[in-house]
Amino acid sequence: MTDNYQPQQANHVPLTPLSFLHRTADVYPDHMAVVYNDRQYTWAQSRDRCCQLASALKSIGIQREDTVAVLAFNTPELFEAHFGVPMSGAVLNTINTRLDADTISYILDHGNAKALIVDTELLPSALDAIAARGSAMKVVVINDAAAPATDVSVDGSIDYDAFISAGDANDKGEMPEDEWQTLALNYTSGTTGRPKGVLYHHRGSYLMSMGTVMGWAIPRHPVYLYSVPMFHCNGWGHAWTMAAMAGTVICLRYVDPKKMFELIEEHSVTHFGGAPIVLNMMANAPKADQKTFDRTIEVMTAGAPPPAAVIQRMGEFGFNIMHVYGLTETYGHVLQAAPQLHWSDLSAAERSELVARQGVRFPMNEAVDVLAGSPPKPVAHDGEQMGEIVLRGNTIMKGYLANEEATSESLRDGWFWTGDLAVVHADGYVQIKDRAKDIIISGGENISSVEIESALYKHEAVAEAAVVAMPDEKWGETPCAFVTLKQGATVTESELIDHVGNTIARFKRPKKIVFGELPKTATGKIQKYALREQARA
């Protein structure tokens, strides 16, 4: 059959997550959208504020595809920016709150930001960054009552609430003419050099939200604790997802286990997310700060592979953990340890081991494979042969801003190459063994740092663990472990090495263990590059 029909306005509309805001504000105008301390906004009020933000940005000269940067914590203003900035036609650039002024300046310059919305607590770094950049820009200041007092100010800046109050709530903003239009600019962690700017399009963010609803089985009107930094992969796209499902977002300025337990109880939270380090913080919080719930609370975790022991401990609070995997380049999560019915027949420890895997593709992702060799071929589904995870789908970045070489290297042969090494089990579930740069090759044998870390976490004294390669004259390199102990716990280096040797193959035991605090990124990821430098020294 053939036809000559062409898409038209009636049957082909560019996909954009901005449509979720308008639909929910129309259908559930009085349902609570955002709660933050003593501030509350319904979906009708939130839309008005987002429209005012978009209108105000246009009034100061922001045009289509200009970049508007935001340096802020998880407060209502950052939530509103996820709608208001793209509704003005601009590109949203959320910046890591823990970056130094030099890196912030680089991001503002590289992304050619025309305006900056910044929290008062972060003003000192922002001012240094703007000064280093050497060119003036529009600055809007968020004066949060919960922020520490500061005497720093910016000449010519304007208060956020005053700024949006001048905007028109009846101006419903711009929808993209093309769903490939850039929605957001997110920067990678840049742990080994300058961060790369990752470009998201409207279509990808729309489909990420839809895939999250299906993959996480989110019902209508969820109550979501926003503990994931909204600057990281746009908070995994959950601002747009919650708008799609007319949820209620509980904003959390700082990650604090005690506060998280309290908010979950106070607001009857149904969902929240966080890196494994956040779950670890909750699992190891003082008993007086912890709460156990008689209902199931859905928790999404992503980042470094979560230790099975931590997953099992979280289950004791009433939290049902769904482990997901993704990168900045994939809009966040694209693989999930989707549970199977027969898993319920297993012990808690066995289920935790399965949940700790990266799993299978989300509904919105087209394909995933693990390839090895030259030319690359799929690895055997034996849980042993390692290869690199490759992905294909609509939630893969457009490319790196002004970096065609890196884009071509990552997007080739019809795949996005992640740089993560993994195996595939007989059931088709993927499990990461390491980053390509983190695999330890000792005496010709590949040793997974993740496998050693999982063994370390099974010791009752271990709170955090990271393993990297340490130079060795005989073997080339050997595993070196960095460990943080739980408060009040004690264990010797030899005892911990023996524990690992009794858990996995003895040749994989770390040859040295260093005790102390572990360096981390703002998203809770352990900075292995810093540990590698320490191990080499």
C-alpha cells in the first residue's frame, strides 16, 4: 500500500515535555505541584510562574536558542526553570553547584550563556566565574530564606521573584517548531579535563519522561522527593515526568538523611531517587534519624553500581529499589534491573544481587548490546566475556557542543559507545564490571574493581569502598582499595583482605587497603581519578 499523505498540524506535533505542564495545569489546576518548606504551589500557580519566567526572560532580550544558565539547589526556582527557560525558546544549562569558579566560568563561556539565575549561597563562585569570563551578563538572584546569610551582591542584578512578577502569566511561551531543537545543555563531570557540553533535544526529553512512567510504573499523582540534583541530567528528567503524571514534587535543598526520612513520613512520599552514596548515607544514618515504613516506597538509584548489601538494607526500611543505568549523554537512565516474577521466590540477599545489575533497556530505548573484538561482535551470554556497552535510541544526545571529534568517537557504527565494560548473563541482563579505564589487568588477568568493591561492602564494618589499579613491578598492576569505615567500626587491613579472599577468587584480593574519607563529585560519585593518582604515588 502506498499513500501520498504528508504530516500536517492536525496529525504531527513536535514532541516536547513542555506540553506536560500545560496539560496538567488544565486538568488538575488545584492539585499540589511543588512543596518547599513553607512554600506551596498548585499546578495552575506553577504554570503561571513558569510563564512569567519565560516572559521575563524574553523581556531582557533572551531569544530562541540562547543559553540561560542556572546555578541553584533543588528549590522551586530550579524546578520552574525546567519549563520557563525552554518556554522562552532558550536552552537550559543547569550547572553543578559544587564546581569551582574556573570551571563555572568555562561552562558559561563555552555555552555562550546570555543570562545566569543563581542562588545567593553560590554568588561568590558565580561572581568570580563572571569576572574570569571577562564579559558581563544578566544576573537574576534567588533569595531563598533557607540559604545562609551573605553580604555578597551583584551590581545590576534583580531578585528572582521581582523578575518573574514583571512577566506575563498569560504568555504561554513558545513550543519548539522542531522536536530536534535543543532543549538543554548539560556538562559532563570533566574529571580528566574540561567538561564536555551534552546537547538534549525536546523529543528525547519527552520520550525519557514517557519511558520513566512505564519503566518505573508511576501511577497518577505520585509524591516525589527531589533528592536527585536537578543540575544532573536535568534531575534525570523527573521534573518533566512528574508534570506528565500530575505529581507533587517535594523539594530538598541539601541531601540529608535525617531530613529525607522526615519528609518521606510528613508528605507520604511515594517515590524518590538518588545515587548509591545517598542510599548508603541513609542506611548508615544514626538509628535515631532513621524511620521504617509499613508501606512500599519506590526508589530509583543510579551512578556507581550499588552494593547488594546496601540494597538489602534499604529494603528493611520499606524501600523497593530499582537500579538503573545511564550517562549524561543518554539523558540519564536507559537500562533498568527490571524485576521478574520469580525473583519474589528468592531470598532477600539473592534478590539484591539481581537488582544490583544494570539490567535491560527501558521502554523508550531501542537497543542495547555488549560488543567485543575487532570487528566488534556481541559477547556470549555467559556472565564471563566482557565487552563495551553500546546503546541506540531517541534518548541519546544530539552530540557534544562544538566538539565534532568527540561526537564522532562516541556516535559511530550506529551505536553510542559508553566506555563501560560489562558482561551479559544467560537471562539477557547486563552487568557492568568496570569503566574501560578502571579495569585492572594483573599478570594478564582482567580484574573487575566493581567485583572487589561489592565484596568489601559485604563486611559489616565497611561504609564506602573504591578500588583502583596500583603499579606493581611483578604483576604490572594490582588492586588497591580505599575504604571508609562505619562510625565506631574497626577492622584491620589484613582482616579485610582475607574477607575479600574468602568472598571472591583470592587472586583478586586487594594488595593494599587505605582507610579514610573518599573524594566525591557533587552527584555522589567517587572520584577514582584522584584515587588512581594517590595509588600511583
